[in-house]
Amino acid sequence: MPEGPAGPVLGIDYGTRTIGLALGHPLLGTARPLEPLRQRSGTPPVSALDAVLEHWRPACIVIGLPLDSDGGDTAMSRLIREFADELRSRHPDIQLELHDERLSSVAAGERFADSRAAGQSRRKDKRLLDSLAAAVIVESWMSNRG
């Protein structure tokens, strides 16, 4: 059985307009959404992401990788691999993993709908949808490791 990270896990749902973020708790196997980051002109907000990493000091970063139905790369997954390579070069001391995210957006949408139906979320909370997807990615990654 692979050993899990010794500290928090930062989940990333990378999008061309929004980068969803979530903080995973390996001992609990749960994750909570953080405030998403906005992209400007298709350029990742590197300094804002560096600040998140400095604040939370994750032991591991897990980035959702959208593969096609056969498990092959897509245009978006190639973009994410480039983003991951840049992160690795900027933060070589942090473990970085890519995780299949094919169902994370659907699961995040279902969680949001359930939360709204239960009165726990409001329409304005939809801005956290990408971060909810990041939480799903982290939780899926943690459950697949144990």
C-alpha cells in the first residue's frame, strides 16, 4: 500500500478561466473547497498560486487531468501537463500528481445541487463550483491510494 502524504494536499481543477482549489486532509480522506483563482488572458495567476502554496504548505499537489473516454490525452490535458511541469520547476520540493478527473465536474455539480436543495448553498456560491471539483479530485486521489 502506498504511503500517503505527511501533510495537507492541495487539489487543483485547472480551467482556462478559473482554477479551482481545495485543501485535502489525508487522515480524514476529505477535502474542502478554497477560493478559486481567476485567469487573466489565459495566463495562470502564478504569484497568486505561489501565495496559496506558501500559506497552506501542502505536502502534495494533485491536479485533475481530463482524459478522453479511452484514457488518452485531450487538448486540455496537454495544457494541464504544461502547467504541471511549470509548477514542478517552481516548487520541486512539493510532490505533484496528476489524477484522472473525468467525473469530477459531474460529481461537483451533483454536490452543489444537493447542497442547494438542503439550503446549505446559495446561487452565488456557484463561483466555488470549480473548487468543489478540486475537492472531488483530491478525495478521489486519496481514496485510490488507500
